[in-house]
Amino acid sequence: MLINFLLHQRQEALQEAAGSSIQVIFGPSHLHRSRAFFTSAATLFIGSYCGSIRGMQGSQITQDIKPVYLLASAEPLLTRDWLDDARDALRAAGFEDILNLQTDTGFDWQELLQEGDMMSLFSEHKCRIVTLPTGKPGQVGSKVIQSLCQDPNQGNVYIFSVPALDRQSRNASWCKAIQAAGKIVELKPVYENQLADWLLHRAHGKGLNLDLQSALFLAERTEGNLLAADQELEKLSMRFADPSEIDFETIAASVSESSRYSHFLLVDACLAGKTRRALKILDSLEAEGYATAQLRWALQNSLEQLDRLKQAQRGGSVGDRIWQELRIWRGKQGLYQAALTRLGAPRIERLLQSCATLDRLGKGQQDSEFYEQDWLQVKSLVADFSGDIGNRL
């Protein structure tokens, strides 16, 4: 279990720092611990880890506003936090015209270039946040970015957001142009052995005081998904307004109560090839009021991970490095291995195309042909993802 792994790494240091010789033992169905020991340990963790945590918090854009930024992060929550802080900082500096754009089908790069020279109706200064889902702007986009960097308008700020920077992108002309004219920001992921500390710090920012056992429990429950972890903390902060420490039993009961089924269980059932269970979970999530956009994101994320793993397989083998890059924890690797055996690369590509259709429906970029077409599309996607028929084609 994750809890065993984390505590095995840190137990000796914590015992020495806390002046204790207590052995921490996790049984198969319960956990024995000293509350005082864990409370002091949590305090030590926050103190020792705050330095690296702060490096991931805040855009620091107010220090010296650049005309162009390249933001690289595979973690949606860290990207969201950085951009939120950037917007706040830019508004404080007089940038009222801030627009979010995405380079999907139909995006006009030339319009972005021409619009940069036009007077804003809302503010003397404007910012354009451009998300590149593929991580690459293409030939036209590359030329536009270089033009924006070569002759920057002092009243404009451009932020280009990509999921990752590979070697090819780093050596590309557009990336070098951004580096010369502005700034490249890479947000490092929160690794498995850092997640409990990250949760303690995040909880503190929401007015929650967690003990270490609770942080470890939430780390294991959310399996490295920062968005899910943040959602759990948000629920707890709304439910328990008292800033005093919430005990482990209360948190465990609250998490269990609020998540009989979740989109994580849906993805697990799809990866395992359990169609009946996957559709049962989906029906429950629909009844609970889940949005199709949230389900599409979870399914698409796992399919993109499978696609990357397939590419690694074709390249030779799936090693520890690719699992770490994709942030797939040990407890989930068996499910992904089973899905890799069951699903061929063409099948994964078709499933990703179904996700794209669902995304267009959700954004209103494609008209629905009948009532609740989005839910029918999700059910079809889940059945295809989890099913056996034709999956090897």
C-alpha cells in the first residue's frame, strides 16, 4: 500500500526528529498509531517541505511582466493554479482584457497575430492565454509565435500553455523565440513520495488542519490525482468550517460517504474490461448528477495514457520511467497492463476520436441530433472502452 511505502521511507527520520521509538504498524484492515507522534510528524513535514511546495504555488508573474510566456505542465491543477494567479496579477497591473483560447480545429493563428495590433475596447492592456493540447503549434502557429516575440507589443501579454516540453519542442524555433523574448515556466509534478506533504500544505491553505494519517489516507484514496485530492479537500473545508484538527475517523467516513461511486472507479472498470460494472457505475453517476464533461475528461486522460504506453511498447518496452512520467502508480499498473493486452492501437485511437466528438458536443461546437446525445455518446464510449468485441482490431 502507498501508506506503507511512504512511511517506510520516512519512519526513521521522523522517529529521530520526534524523539520517539514508536513503531508505526499498518495492519490489513486497520492502522495503529500514536496521535501525538503523527501530529508532530505532520508539523515537521510541513516545515521541511514548504520550500519545494512554494516553488509550485503562484505564477510570480508580478515580479517582471514579460510579453510572452510558455507554461509547461502535465498536471491540470498546477496549470489552473498558475494561470489563476497570473490573471489576478495581470488584472492588478491593469490588464482587464484577458481571453482564453484553445488551438483546436478551426483556430486562426493569423487572427491572433492581427488582433494583437488592434485597440482593446476594455483596456489599454490585454492578455491572451492560448492552450495547445498537442503541445505543438504547427508550422503556421510557429511563425505567428515567432512574429509576436520578434516585435512584442508592450501592451500585450501572451501565455502559451502546453502539457509538456519534449526535446524536439525545446529545440524548435518558436520555443527558442519565447525563451529569448519572455520566459519559459515548467511546473514540476508532485511525485508519489511528496503527495502527503502536498496535501498537508494544501489543506492548511483551505483552513483545514489534517494529521499525517489523514493526509496519507487521502493520498492513497486519490492515487496521485491532484484534482481529485483538491476536490476532497474542498468538500471537507465546506463541511467542516471549524479550523481545529479533523480526526482520521471523521475524514475516512466523510470520504466514503461522498464517493460510493466515482469516475475513478468507472475508469478502473473500463481498464479491467468489466463492461457490466462500468455501465452500472455510469448509471449511478448519471443519477447523481455528474457532468458528461467530467466523465469525458477522466476517460480521455486514461486513453491518452494508454496511447503513450502503446508507443513505448512499440519502442521496445514499458519501463519505470514511462510509468513515472504518466503518473500511473504501482497499484494501477496492472489494470493498464491488462488494457494494453486487450486494446490495440487503432482501437485506442478510435476511442480518442469518440472523446473528441463528446468534447465538441459539450462545447456546443457540434449540434446534438437528439435529446441527451452526450450521455448516449458517453455510454457508447464506456461500452467500447470496456468491451472485448473488436478491441484487438
